Amino acid sequence: MLKTRLLLGSLMAAAAGGVLFVDSFFAPYFPILLLLALAVGVLATRELVALIPPQNRPREWLCLFGVVALVSLPFVFQSLGGLTPPAREITPFAFASFVLIALQVEMFFYHLPGQCVARAAHAVFAVGYLGLLPSFFLMIRWLPEHSGWMLALAIFVPKCCDIGAYAAGRIFGKHPFTSLLSPKKTWEGIAGGLVFAVVTAVAAGEFVPVFRHGLVEAIAFGLVVGFAGILGDLAESMIKRDALAKDASRAVPGFGGVLDVIDSILFAGPVAYYWFAR
């Protein structure tokens, strides 16, 4: 399992790096990045909706509509003339609009009490989780300088933390970190993951000046974004445990589902964006 996870993780990291490299030739539009984000968003949304109990399950088409809309908005506004401040504000406005749409859909289809509010709430959660959070990655790509490296760091730092935590936990893990949400996570694994995250950030900072305050900022970025990735991983573990499921699906050998692959980076996206955009 460890070898499969490390091998497949390395291949996916290489594929992500390849997307960033090839897409740089299409600047400032980055269509391949958009298509990848949409494909991942659609697959992860279907997995998340399937985890929700049938009586409270939101309409899949509604969740897919919301996720596709929020992931696409940064691309659309960049194509129309750049992510100026008013354009960036359209994403939270669109999310608020989806809240209204979700409620109106339930009003339209209402026939029995006891389920409509839960369905609307789950739809809003799904779109916030898999539409709003990932939209920050696309906004990172259109930051003025070194945006490709910044986006790579937003992805690779939490993923390296995830891989490092898994490897260190398997080798050295003895003391449980959270026995309820993720029994296999250990303090030793968390420490190892954060070390991997810091090394990744520091190494990138040596090649490209993405950190204005040098080594100290690179270390801080690795710790903060790495820990955000850990929280994202635990959040998805909570969702699965609440649904009495071990994995989101079996689509990705060694990981589970698409949702199991991207869980750690979902929390890292907004943190990395505001870090670099400040």
C-alpha cells in the first residue's frame, strides 16, 4: 500500500507539474488548468453527493451546476479582461447567489416536510467545499508574478505534507493524533509531514523568489499551509466517518476516491492565495 501510494502520488504530482508547464504557453488564459479543475470538481462532487444519506441527499445536477459555475468564474473574468478587484468579488457573490438558488429549487420541488432544509444545506455545503475553495487555485494562477510557482506550492506543499505524514506515520508512528476522526494518524506522522512541507517550501524558495522575506517566510509558509492541508484531510475524514464510509470511492488505487486525493489541498488554497496576494 505504501509503495502504491508513493508511486501514484509521484505520478499525479508529475502530471500536475506538466499541466502547469504546458498551460504556461497559453497564458494568460490557462485552459488546461480550467479543464483539469472542472474534471476533478465534477468527479469529487459526485462522490460527495453519494456519501450523503438518501433522505438528505441534494440534487446532484444542482451541486454540479454550482461547482462548475464557481470554478469557472475566475477563468471567465480573466478572459473578459483580468481579475481586477471587482471581478474577484464576483466569486463570493456567486456563492451567495447559489444559496438563494438552492432554497428556491427546494421551494419549487417541495412536497413533504422534514427533508428540504437538509437537502438545501447539503447542496450549499457541497458547492462551498468543492466550488468556492478550489476557485482560489485559479485566482492564484493570475497573480502578477511567479504565479505558476505559487500555484505549484499551494498544491505540492500540502500534498508533500500528506505523503510525508503517511510515510513517517507508517515508520515511526506510535502516539495517535486523533483516534476518533483518523485512528491511523499519529503525532510522529504529523511532525514528519510538516518537515516535508517545510523542505518543499524552502527548496522552491531557493529557485524562485516567491517569498519576500526569504528563508523565514518559506518555513512559515510550509508550516501554515502544511497544517492547513492536515486540517483538510481531517475534515474529509470526518465527512466519511459521518457517512460510515472508509473511502469516498475506489477510483484511485492506494488513495480511495478523487475526494481522498484532493482533501488536503482544499483547505490550503484560500490560505495560499491570501498569503501570496497580500
